[in-house]
Amino acid sequence: MRRRSAYRLTCGFAAGAVLAAVAAACSNSTSPHRGTPCPTYSGGSATPGAVTGDYTLVSFCEDTVPAVGPADGVTGSLTLSSSPDNFSATINLQPPVVLAGPYVLSHDTITVTLPAPFGTFTGTYAFADHASADTLFVSGFLPGSPPPPIAIVFAK
């Protein structure tokens, strides 16, 4: 009986050592690790008239965080107009990200009809209307294959 206990203890120790070695090897892996995806925004219910105006970029996230912004040398602007409803955003990256065309708001969805051959940008948005600042949060997927997720924050 004593031998059996010693055998179990030795096997348990060996199995633990193997698991620790595997865990250490995996933590030093050179395979790519997936980062945290860009945030998504929803809950918007603004009318086009409420969101019209000129905005500046606060932050831009493509694919995974961290987001970039003016502190990183990345600037951008957004002009939303009504009559006609037009969305014109430019993020000054290399190459620039440009989303421009007529837009429609429906609940918390924003749809921008981009010029051919790009198709349509459909995303979700939230609009924070405060006395000191109006902030527009937009998230969705850029056209492409595969379509990268984005999250943009603009402030008036």
C-alpha cells in the first residue's frame, strides 16, 4: 500500500511538472496572439439634425485596441450635413481612411453609401449630447476582405 501511494505521488508530481513545462512553452510562443477587439457602440437615437456639424477626431481604432488619436499624431475630421444628408470623415493615416457619402440614421444604425466600388458602410453609433461637448461614437466594419472592425470617436 505504501508503494502505491508513493507511485501516485510521483506520477502526480511528474504530471504537474509536464503541465508546468507545457504552460511555460506556450507562454513563450512565437505564434501571434489576438488582441482585444475595438469597442462597439450602440444606443444612438438621434435625428440627422441633432448630429449635424463639424467634428474633430478624438480616437480611431482599427481591428484591435489600442486606439490612436491626436496625441499619437493621428488627426481627422467629420462633417455631417443635412439637406442633403452627407457624411464626410477623413482619418489622416497612411493610407488615409475616408468614409464619405449620403447617410441614413435608423435607431442606433448609421448607413453611409460610399462611392463605387466600395459599397456601403453600415455601423452602429451613440451620440452623447452634453452642454459642454457633443460626442459621436461610431463602430462598424470597413469595406474589405476580411472587413476590419473600426471604432471612431469624434467631438464637436
